[in-house]
Amino acid sequence: MSSVTTLLQSHSTSSFPATHTCQKCGADLSQSHIAVAEDAQRRISELEAQVKILTGKATAAVDKLADYEDELRQLKSSHSDQTLNLPPQSPIRPASAPGNHPNRQHLSSRFSNLLTSSRRTTSQPPGAASDQQGSNGHMPTNSADLLTLLTKEQTLRQAAESRVSQTNEELEELSAQLFTEANEMVAAERKARAKLEERVAILEGRDKEKRKRLELLESRLGRIERVRGLLSKEQGS
């Protein structure tokens, strides 16, 4: 009878510490539950850090686009100022150039030698042709300057527009990448949470099963104790 009591006591003491271990594999369920929770928290922290980094990149791209737009406005304003400050092409007044005097003297001397009486009629200066050539010489210069300014402005505008379009493309790509990564992170977080909840449900089920087994063992131990009491009474009588 004492051997049966010793066996029951050893069996009961060995069964109580098994509340935190698996009946099949012997793993510590409380430690695994804590490890799974810490792993899920660490993943959530990493996902939040990645979201902050992507948000900073998007903000930098928006600032860069704003700088390009400001530069384009400055180029347009500077071009308008240059166009307003261009001197008007006014007709040049005829003026007698110093190089025209030798021609006048030469012609006058020739006509004076030929016909002295007709000197007054042949004294008309040939300054109109030279003045017309001078005015024609100034007009191409102003046209060339204007064409140069227009070409420069068009080049700057094309460069600014290409920068703006490139920035818009980069912003769109970054936004698409941000949304894709955010969706992936949300899906991964949901999957991890579902896995964690499933793991917790399994652990809770095992805990309930252990409690049922403990209750069954306690009821059996109670029966054994009652049988033991009855046997001791019979031996005493």
C-alpha cells in the first residue's frame, strides 16, 4: 500500500510542472509565446521605420519639383524683362560721315574742271546711299541679338520643362513604389498578426487540454485517496 501511495505522489508531482511544456515535443510553451510576440513587435517596428524613410523620400521629391517650378518662373520673368528692355529699331537719321568728304571734293574738282558754270548744280552729296547702307547694317545686328535671345530662352525653357517632366516621372515612380511597399508591408503585418493569433489559439487550446487532464488526474487522485482511507479503516478494524 505504501508503494502505491509513493507511486501516486511521484506521479502527481511529476504531472504538475508540465503545465508549461508540450506533451508531444516537450517545448516550453510560455517562452515560445513570448518569443512569437517579440518577433511580431520587432517586425512592426521595422515596417514603421520603412514607412518613415519612404515618406521622407516623397517629401524631398516634392521639394525638388517646387524648386524646378520656381526656376522656370524666374526664367520666364527674366525673358519678359529682356524683351521689354530691347531698344526699338528707330530709323537712323542721315549724317554726313567723314569718309564722304573726299568723294565730294573729288567730284567737285572734276566738275569744276569740266564745267565751272555748272558747279552749283552738281554739288548734291551722295550721303543718302551710304546712310541707307548704314541703316541696313544696323538692322541685321538687332535681329541677330533678338534671335540669339529667343534661342537662348527656348533652350532654357526646354531644359526646365525636361527637368519638370523628369521630376514628375520620378515622383510618380516613387509614389507607386511607396504605395506598393506600403501594401506589401500591410499584407505582411496582417499575415504575421494572423499567424500570431493562430499560434495563440493553439496555445490556448493546449492549455485547456492540460487543465482537463489535470482535473482528470485530480479526480483520480481523490478516488485513490478515498479507497486508501477505506482500506486503512478496514485494516484498523
